[in-house]
Amino acid sequence: MVAPSPVEDAEDLFEIRIVLESATAKRAAKRAAQQSNGEVPDERWRTIRKEINEILDAGDIVIGEERYDDLAVLNMRFHFAIAELSGSLSFVSLLRQISGKIEWLYSLNVTRRGPQAWPEHRDIIAAIDAGQERRPR
């Protein structure tokens, strides 16, 4: 048996991350639609949603101050909060299992990609807030 290379491991982790983060966002969007449809408001939902705004604002500050290394931690906090919005304990648990490796991979590219990628987080939460389960084409 041949051990996979570090590059292959990284590619696999990115694929897993994309699938997991997409699934959590889709589930969170479904729950957001339920929240806005007049069902009983969920106080925990509102607390997490407020926390997401604080994470996004902190990321904007970090970028403005060019402290890009701090973005890796904020990125993971953002995606954990989305997983919590999803209401799925399985998603939260899976994300926890791979979070250290994902944070490490993110940190390798954060200086170059971070400032361009961070605004995408606002697009993600806007789609969730709109109850948009699928990415527009």
C-alpha cells in the first residue's frame, strides 16, 4: 500500500471541507426559512446569528489592519457558527474532527487568499438569511 502524498491529503481535506460546509449552509438556510415563516422564533438561533455578525466584523478589522494570521481562527469560528445554525449535531461533530487540519491549510494561504475570500462569508450568510438552499447559477 502506498501512502498518499501531503498534496493529495490537502486536496482530500479541501474536498471534504467543501462538501461539509455546503451541507451546513444548506441546512442553515432551511432553518432560516423556517424562522422567517413565522414559526416560533428560536432564541439560540438569534444568539448565533448575532455572533456571526461579530465574527464578520472582526474579520473586516483584521483585514484592514493586515493581521491575516488571525483570519484562520475567525474562518473556523464562522464555519462552526454556520454548523450550529444548521442545528445538526453531526455536522458540528464532523467539523470539529477536521477543524485543526482545515485551519492549518487555510493558514497556509491566508495572506494571499484571505482578503479576497473573506467578503464571500457575507455572501454565504446573506444566502442563509434569505433561506436560499442552493447557490444561484
